[in-house]
Amino acid sequence: MQIRPRKLILSIAAALACASLAQAEGLRLTSNVIWSKPDPWFGGFSGMEISADGNTAYLITDRSSLVRARLIRKAGQITAIQTLSRKPLTYHSGQPLRNNAADSEALAIAADGSAYVSFEHDHRVGRLNLETGAATRLPDHPDFAGFPRNSGLEALAVRPDGTLVAIPESSASQRGGFPIYSFDGRQWRITRHIPPRGPFRPVGADFDAEGLLYLAERTVTPLGFRSRIRRFDLAAPDLGETTLLTTLPGRFDNLESLSVWRDPAGNTRITMIADDNFLRIQRTQIVEFILTK
């Protein structure tokens, strides 16, 4: 979701003057870098996946750019980011996406290289060709058409068995929470619901190798953004909910995506990126954590 500029200016100004601490129940912060470029396309990063070796990031912006970048590391810590390529997302035909069709929000890449992208306003999910940027629309679930225009499928992830799941940012339904839509190759069906906790809303998701779901959530306060990460076991009757991180206002910028991967030492790492909404007062921030429990 693109946050409205007028809603943000005072909140972010106050947050920059008051950098609050994060309450990390199960994570240790290892990287915190700001990425900037003067190019007009740069900014608004809303989806990200990290390669298995942790050195390459695949990203999308909410203005339909597909970006590949190198994460430069020293002793495992991210020290710089180098843009390797950038191309526009298109329809399957190669025609450019325009207007309400162009608000790309989430990215998911499966172990076999299959990639998917979700969009807001015209709420949909597409199979993405990472080489060309072409997105082929998957069948819709009937619910998709009823999502608010600027609050749709913010989270995409692929389970270890290859099942694609999507979670909307829109307010929790009366059926028990935020629905998890699972795609079986032909159609979507609701398989579980994520229980809402407080004002946070889903903005990103990924699975680890064991099939546990990591959910990034966000809320906006007068003092800036707050972020939360929860972990779920979708095979457990009670979902095995664990809160790994909750930040106070202003600790990070608008973190809107996360990627879960395992480093050579066997540590589970969670990498996140902030959507700056193409506003100078915000930053494209990349943070990375190591799971400690």
C-alpha cells in the first residue's frame, strides 16, 4: 500500500527526532543500511527476495520496476548495495502496465525459480518472468474484487512444497482474521486465518525451509512507523504463533517486505526493505536480522 504523503510528513519528522528502540524477542540486528540513487525510477520498494547465498536481491517497486541488486557484505554484514539491472514489468504480451494496473506490491520466488507478483487497485497475482518482466495473470479469487483500492494482496510467499500463498492487508474479516489464500495451480482457496493483534496489518511474508511462515506487519503512528514480525506453524491447530520483533515508533522506516534465508553458518536470516513512497523525507532502508530462537 502506498501511504499518502500528507498523512506522513508530520509523523516522520517527529520520528526522525526520536529514534525509538526495537523490542526483539527472537532476533538480533546485524545490518542496517540506507540505499539511495538519483534515478527517477528509484524508490517505493514493496517486494523483495534474497538469493540462497544472500548476495543477490530481487526487488519490485510500486511503480512496476523489477530490480536485481548485489548485496555487498563484509563478514556477513551488508555494507553496500549495487544495482545490477532494472526493467519495467509488463503484461504477458509485452505491453507496459499503466495506471491502476501498475501498482505492484509483493514478490515471491520459489525454490525452482518460479516467480510471482501481486498488484493493488486491480487486485491480482501474476506469474512473473524474471528475465523479461512479463507478468501472466493467474485466476482470481472472488474476494479479490472486494478489497479496498489501496489495500490488497501485500504479502506473497511460496511454501517448500511449491504452494503459493497470498495474504491481504485489508482489515481482518469477520471470519476470524486475515485470510491466507492458497493457490493449487488452478484456483485459490482460503486455508487458514491469521489472528489480528492490535493495529498492525500484513505487508510481507516468507517461509523458511521447515515450512514456518514469517509475517511482516506494519502500523503508522504520529511518531512514525512501527514494525512487527510474527511466525506461524500453519500445520498446528493453534498456528504456534510467536512474536519475534515489535518496534516502537520511528526505529525503522516503512518496512514493507521480508525474505527468509539460511546463511552458510546455518543461521536463519530475515532481510527487510523499507518503501520510501518516493518521498524525500523517507529512506530506502535495508535491515537484516539473525534468528536467535
